[in-house]
Amino acid sequence: MDADGWLAAARTSYDTVAVSYADQVRDAMAGLPYLRAALALFADTVRAAGGGPVADVGCGPGHVTALLYGLGIDAFGIDLSPGMIDVARRDHPGLRFEVGSMTDLDLPAASVAGLLAWQSLIHVPDDEVPAVFGHFRRALRPGGPLQLLFHVGNESQLKTQGYGGHPMKVCVHRRQPDHVAAWLREAGFTVEAQLLLDPDENLPGAVLFARRQP
């Protein structure tokens, strides 16, 4: 599937499930202590670097953006799906959300103090990831932190249904942390830490902590 095809499929799929997805994840972080700790560490890193606006790229219904804001971070959200952005604005009316794609990130150079991408790279094909990381690097200030969350594995699967049984058509790419870290280094990032989540479960996850090189 070409770039326009997978992007359009992802946009339509998440427009379809936006309300159901928001209902499922609204309070999910309460039961995820390691992710809460990772988010708090990210917020501390942003503050230590001088603070400033932070982009939550692939923000979905905005629940993580709101948590970042609650940690004292000037966070705003970007998502491919207009339906998700509508829900985010409904649920978090005091925050800024906008429609956009990480494949063509409409942010000025060096304009954000930090960038978060949780479970949004999982739909980006391998051959598109280096360009996405290039957009992330361009948008970040030198030394700015980047945090990624993604599924761990070695295969891709087509997801045809989800979040309340609604139809979807998205590929879910599972990747090894070392592979993603190598892409980051090639794009001009320093990888500072890796956190493996739920290694004994069927769908483990990973958090990568990185920083834009000068």
C-alpha cells in the first residue's frame, strides 16, 4: 500500500472508532504505573532543558496530552484523524489540538521543546519511519527530548476490527527496540534509555528515551 493509501486507511479507521476508543482509554493510565513514570520523567526532562511547547504526535483523543499538561507541561496534540481531534477538543476544551500527519509534520524548525509519540508509529511502514524521524528532529530544539512508545515484535498484522467492534483497516507493525534505536541514531538522535513493558505478555511494549543531537 502506498503512502496515500495507508494514511487514508488509518484516517478513516480512526475517524470510525474515535468515540469508542476515547471511552476505552480515558482512564487507562491509572492502571499503568510504568507508563505514568515514563511520562513524568519526560516532563522532568523537558523542564530541565528549559521548558517550552511540547508536541504529542498521534495524540488520539488527547488523554495523554492532558496528563502532560497536568504535569505542568505546555502540551498540544496533533493527530491524523479529524474524528480523534474532535473528541480531544470535546474532552479537553482548554488544550490545543490540530489535525496533521507525522509524515509531513507542519511545525516550524526547532519550535518544540519536546516531542512525544505514543503508539502512533505502529501504523507507519518501515520505509517511511526514517523520514518521520527526520521531521521529528527538524521540529525539536537541539537537545530536546523525544519519547516513543510502540509494540515489540517482528511482524506486521492487518487490523480489521477494534474498539467496540467497529471496522478498521490498518497495519500494526511490531518492532524490536534496537531496530527503532538504530533509525533514531541515523536521524540524528542520541538514545538514552529503553524500557521494556510486559515482557511476559503476548504483546509487550517498549519506551525509548532519546534526545535530539545539536
